[in-house]
Amino acid sequence: MKRDKRLCYLCGRYVLPSDASRDHLVPKSVGGSDSLSNLALAHKDCNAARGVTPVSVMVKRGKPPRRLVLAPA
């Protein structure tokens, strides 16, 4: 949560600890990992609404996440 400044990467709003979830940028169901670089903070509802749509597909559809904070390389 600290790395993502407690902001949901999908909607950009503040995330309370009780409403926090970790979202896989590349879903595990399509080969994504649990590495820090593949995880981002999201509201539980935002995460559920996104489903298994990869971020790259969201960007191609013209609906990129509001903010995306990746771990330093």
C-alpha cells in the first residue's frame, strides 16, 4: 500500500485498508506472477469489476487505469 500511496490504480481514489485488494496486472490465470512488479493496489470492487482483463487490453480499448505505479526496476 505504501508504494501505491494508498491510491487505487484503477480509479485513482484513496483506498481504506478494509477495502484494499492486490490486483495482478497480468492475471495469474494467463501466466501472471505474484512478483511486486505485477501487483497493484485496488479497491475490492474495482478489482472485481476489472475481472481478468489484462491492463494491456484495457489500454488498447482506450480505458487505461487512472494511475499505475510500478515497482522500480
